[in-house]
Amino acid sequence: MSQFSHVIFDLDGTLTDNTRGIRNSLLYAMEHMQILGYSEDILEKFIGPPLQWGFSNLFGLNDRDTKMAVEYFRDYFSEKGLYENEPYPGIYELLERLHFHSVKMFIATAKLEKFAHKIIEHFEFDRYITQLKGADYEGKNATKSKLISDLLYTNHLRPSKNIVVVGDTPFDIEGGKENKLSTIAVTYGFGKEEELQEANPDFTADSVEELYKILA
């Protein structure tokens, strides 16, 4: 039996590796916005926070150009980038085992909610997930803390250490802590281990197998 009654997963970098899809969508947007001279490692900084934050803070775009860049990103992502993605090895088995032990599972992701739903349906995660909460179209309600808070509210769940947030970036860990939940940082995703440790997670997993051992 799991030591946690409810698990709130991040999506990108936790359940699936969508590096290729995000990279290609970002390059498509940058090309159309004529954003030049940025290094490849800019991709890593786009993983986790809302797209609007990334284009505004990392590229210094104003509100109008940020909206245009997000639209270009979503144009590519909705057609191709969505499926340039794959579950991490062992994820299906993890979800199946937790489901077998009657653990309620949720997803909180900064990805646009309609895209996130398409992804979990494509990979058949939806058979295990009680509810998914993603970003709204404008990105105004896309912080991980707000997404988690909304999940708790709509499912009539009170803050508890029996509920755990699992994610690969400090945003996930901070979101869990702000809602007074347990937290697990996974280092196999996009986040940097030193930044994850600075967020002070309750547990750390270096692989999907280690994640299951913690959850079980």
C-alpha cells in the first residue's frame, strides 16, 4: 500500500520527455518573431513556467510580442510538437501499480490545458488520472501553486502530508510546499539537481524506479 493517498504529478519532465516538441515549437516561434542569437540552453529555462513568462522574461518581449510568440509556439505545438513526445521508461507500470493500490492521481501542468488533455489521451494516461489541471489560454492562472490549489479545491481535499506533489523543477516543489503538501523532486527530467535541492523537497528520486519506491 502507498504511503500517499493522492499524488499530483507534473507532466513535462516527470511523466513524459517532450524535449523535441518544445524545442521545435520554440524554434518555430523564434524564427517567426525574428529572435536571433540565443543559445541552445535557453530551452531548459522554458520548461516549467508559463510560456508567457518565458517569452517576456527570457527574451524581453513586450505584451503584444509575447502574445504573438505564444501563438506561433502553439501553432506548431498543436499540429506537430504535441506528439514529439514520449513517456519515460517505467511510467506506465508506475501508474498501473498506483492505480492498483487505489491511489488517486492528478496532473498539474503549466501547459495549455487542452493540449495537456490531448497528450494524456494519446498516451492513455487518462485511464489513471482523476483530474488534470492546466494553464488557461492567457496564462494568468498557470502558476504551479495555483494549479495545485485549484485541484485541491475542486476535489474537496484539505492540505495534508498524505498528498504529494511530484515534479522535476523548483516550481513543482515550491507549489507543493505553498499548499502544505509533501513533495518529491525527480532528477531525470529537465530541472537541475542543485536547483531542486535548494527548493528543499521532502524526497528525491533519480529514476522512475526510485520514484515508485518512495510512493509505495
